[in-house]
Amino acid sequence: MIIFFKTYFACENRENAEKTANQMQYQINEFGEVSLLEIIDYWKINDYFEVSFEIDSNIEIQLLSKKLAKNWEQHGGSYIWNYEHEEFLLSNKVRWASLEIIE
């Protein structure tokens, strides 16, 4: 199963966004084969970066969401996570994330 994992980071610069993305990729590798797809400036908010991963895993998306963080909301087949004070998803820089099965 292929899962698309999109995140938005609050980072001072691209170098820090790349470092954070690489650290997250390393952590996610525990759940399957992970590809870092892209790191781009988020056009809506300065100092935010859109970072996307593809996860090839046999883990069900519901179980994966629980292993990554608490407090996901399910919307159809997608899972959405929003930053809350004192809760974080793999990094304290992540402000929003989504998981979706693509294959």
C-alpha cells in the first residue's frame, strides 16, 4: 500500500526544513520504505515549508496515524492532524499533516 504523507513545517530557512525532513524520513522508515518527494516554500505563510513523503508500507493507515501522533481527524479516507500546544508529530516544527492512501 502506498500512503501519501504531506506536512507543513514552521522553519527559519530551507536548510532547517531539509534537516527536519531528513530526520522525519529516518523516523518514518520504521513503518516501511519512505521517499521524500519534495520540499517547497508554502506560498500562504512565510517561514513555512510544504514537505511531502510517500510511504510504501503494509501497515494500515489507521494504525500508522496512531503511531505517528495523537488526535488525527478522519475525513473520508484521509487523516488530518493539526498542531496543538504540547502535542507534536515527529518534530515540534510540524504544524499540519495529512495521510492518504494513493495506491
